[in-house]
Amino acid sequence: MTVEGTPQTRRARKGTLPVSVADDIERQIRDGAYQVGDKLPSLREMAALHKYAKNTVVTAFELLVSRGLIEPRRGAGYFVVDKPPSKAADDEAGSLGRAIDIVWLMREQLKTEPGAVAVADGFPPVEWLADVRLDKYHQKVVRTGLGSLFRYGSRFGYAPLREHLVRKLADFGIGVAPRQIVLTHGANEAMDIVIRYFVPPGGKVLVDDPGYYPLFGKLKMASAEVLGVPRLHDGPDLDALEQLLITHRPRLFFTQSLAHNPTGSDLSAAKAFRVLQLAQKYDLLMVENDPLADFKPTSSPRLASLDQLERTIYIGSFSKSFSAALRVGFIACGADLASDLADLKALIHVSSSEYCERTVDVMLSEGHYQRHLTRLRSRLGAATEGARALFDSVGATLFAPNAQSLYLWASLPGVEDSMALATALLPQNIRLAPGRIFNVDTAVVSPWSRYNVGAVMDPRFSQALHAALKQLDSGR
């Protein structure tokens, strides 16, 4: 067994040692000890030289890859590719964070690198959405009101689309009037508005842990204290939730009931009732984000349908089912709160995009919409079944084995830190979303990774996964 200091030291440094190792190497690159093009010592050499565990070095090297300082070259090792600017000019340091962090993963997900297998992708495969031909809707959108397209829209958003959403939410069992709906520039702007309205600096906010990592970044930018509620296969850990409510008295709990990101799990009906009981008891406001609503049955248990927006703010989006380029989301809540949030939206952004909102309205008005959703759900079911079979073949553990979701949360045999697996897959042009990204504390080692069920059906992923597992096994 490799020793890294005294037991007390090891415990103190468990979450931070890989970061410290990466920082030390970065300083050497900054000081010129390593020049652009230089090869770093191998993982084994670095581990033996400094008496580090190999997984510590693997994680540190991946941190440096994420910072854009080194790159892996298949069969050759790791090489310096860039020298960081001075501390004063390093605008990616400090509050935005570096390394395997929120901003880095968002950059990685937004890349469209040819030939990459985007297992980390948060969106459905493009071919699943290809039958939504946005170009064919333009003329219909223009005919709905050419003059208004040159003006700012209503602070609430395009009225006919809000009427459509009233009917859509009724299908979910959520009773709402148009004045209770505020259209936004995607679900992420909806979360921004809610945070700005409710969360003061230092305010305590509950989130799913693991959970939606861009939300963590938004809350940190707002100087909030982010408290993680452990996510189980059927929803939040109720004992942990109640203890946090007793100890910290937070005002908000951001959660995803269905097709949870990253675990793919669904909230059970029994647990949904208990969550709302706790919300009533401790004066907690639930913010329910439902980005994959169109992929789930309308009868699925939602907090907002049980609570009827008494203690729930419901956030939805069309990014996953239509197109992320449209950037149309919405907030549904009580009428008075909706008016306040619409005013805040106007102050920050004046208005959302009426052109995009009109486009979505036209799409919802056509019979093609329901056929599209039927195909989406069918593709999702087939891909989920295929992905589960693939992970079963390698002995993986699935967090929510019976879930039908765009995401599977899986741990692989012998992989204690999924960062090591992500590193092993990079030379094969496979981009993985390792579990620690989704943790409130990103220093905590996680064996889990999020897998996009559409992307893992690419045969290149199966081949690369088997090879990577053999490589990791031989290195132990």
C-alpha cells in the first residue's frame, strides 16, 4: 500500500491532495521548469517519486488537462501544451474556479468536436430531434405578427404560448392560469431569476446532491451557502433533508423530481407527499426543475401537481424536446409571485425572445408535436434498454436500474474514482462526465459517472470502455 503521510495527514488531505499536486505542477509550468512540448513524468514515476497513490496522480493530471495545460497522447504520456498567464491576468481563476469544475464541464459540453463520442452530453442525440425542422416554421411565425417581431415583447412573454402552457400543465395535473406563467430565456434564466429574487448573499439553499452542476455555479456566484441533500434512487434522503431543515432553516430547495440529472432517478409518489409535508412544517419553498418533462408520462408524480403551486415553483423548458437553440423556458407559480418575477425579468433582460416563443407556439399548434413526442419516448426507451444491457455486460452498478431517462448513473467494477476512467477514455476521443462534477463538494472522490443513453449506443464507446477497463485493471 502506498503511504501519503501520517493517517491524520491523509484524512485531512483526502479531498484536496489531487488539487495540491495539480497546483504544484502548474506552478512548475508557470515558472518554466516545464516548457511547452515537454513530456511530464509518467503516472508511475510521479507516484513513486512523491509517494502518492496512483489515483491521486491520475486525478491531478486530469485536472491539468481540464485547465488546458497538458494533453494526453496515446501511448506516449502527457505533454505540456500551454503556459498559464500570470496570476493577475488569469481570469479563469478565483471565484469562477478552475480544474474539473462547473465552467470547464460546460465548455466541454458546448464543444462540437468532430468524431468525439459525447457520452457526457446533456442533450438528446441530434438525430432524435432532426424531424423538428425549425426552418419550415419561419414563414408561419412571421405571419403571426410581423410588426411585433421588431419590438420587445410582454414582460410575461408571448400570450398565446402561455395559453398553450396552461393546457400542457393541465395534462400534468397542474392547474394554472396564464398570469401565473412567466416565459424565460430557457430554464437556466428561470433559475437565475428565482435566485435573484429569493437568495441574499449568505442565504442557505438546498440542492440535490449529486445534482445539476450549473445550478451550483449560479448559487455560488450569488454568494449563497449551498447545502446538499443526498439523492437516493426514489428521491431525496428524507432523514438528511429534515436534519438540514432543523439545523439551517433554508428558504429554498432546488430539486428535479423526474429523470433527475445526473442519476436518471424518479421521485416516488410516497416520497413526494412526505417532501411536501416537510416543506409545510419547516416553511420551505420547493423549486422543481422539469427539463425532461416531454420524455416522461404525464401521470408521473410531480411536486407541483400534488401541491398545486402552493409551496412549489415549477420550471420547464423546450430545450431537450425541441432545440436548445430556441432557448424557451418558463416559470409557473402563484400569480403575485409571477408578477414580481416578470418585473425582475424585465429589469434584467427587458424581455425574452418573442420570435422563439412564437416558434414554439406554432410547433405546439400542429399535430406533428404529439407524433414527435411519441417518437422521442420510443427512442428513449430503446436507448435506455440498450445502455442497461451494455453496462450489465461489464458488471456495472446502476443507481436507478429501472429508470427510463436520458441519463444513467453508473459505477464500473474496480473504478473507485471515475476521474481515472475519464482520463483513460480521453485518448479514444470519448468525453465522460465523472461523478465529482455533480457533487456539491467536487473534491469528494466518486466512482459514479453520468452516461447519455443515446451516446453510449455508439459502438466506439463500447470498444473504448472495454479497453479502458482492461488498462485500469492492469495498472492496479
